[in-house]
Amino acid sequence: MEADLAGWRRERMPRLPRNAAITVAPDWVCEILSPSTEANDRGVKMPLYAEHGVGHAWLVDPIEQVLEAFRLARGRWQPIGTWRDGDAAR
């Protein structure tokens, strides 16, 4: 299962692998929600990312213009914040 976007800390992946397969779970993932993918992104992918120890996740809804940010704490997703429209996310 692949995220729409993913990132790794340099200390965990100092160089890109030579082959196409990446076996290290990302430190951060971002899913771009759409009406056809939202249920899968929230209900299937988010628990899977938690199971594999992904530390942070963003859910971006471009239609509603909302960014939801989460961090993994003790195996569960904890909301960090929700930003809408022109809010500055930091």
C-alpha cells in the first residue's frame, strides 16, 4: 500500500536505495482525500501506517480545503491540528 506522498528522516535513510523498492517505513505520510478514496485512506491506510510505526500523517482534502495532522503515540493516532482555507499550518 502506498501513500500519496511520503518522507524519511535523513538519519533513517541517508541515501535513496539503488533499487525501486523501499523497505524502510516512512516517518511521514500524506494522503490526498477524494470522495472515492477517503474511506480507504482513513479506515484502511491510517491503521496500517500506525501498525508499521509511521510517526506522522497528514490528510489533505483539497475540495474542502482542510489539512488534518496526526502523530503516532503509543500505537494510536493523536490529532495535532486541523487547518482550513487560508490558515497557516506550522
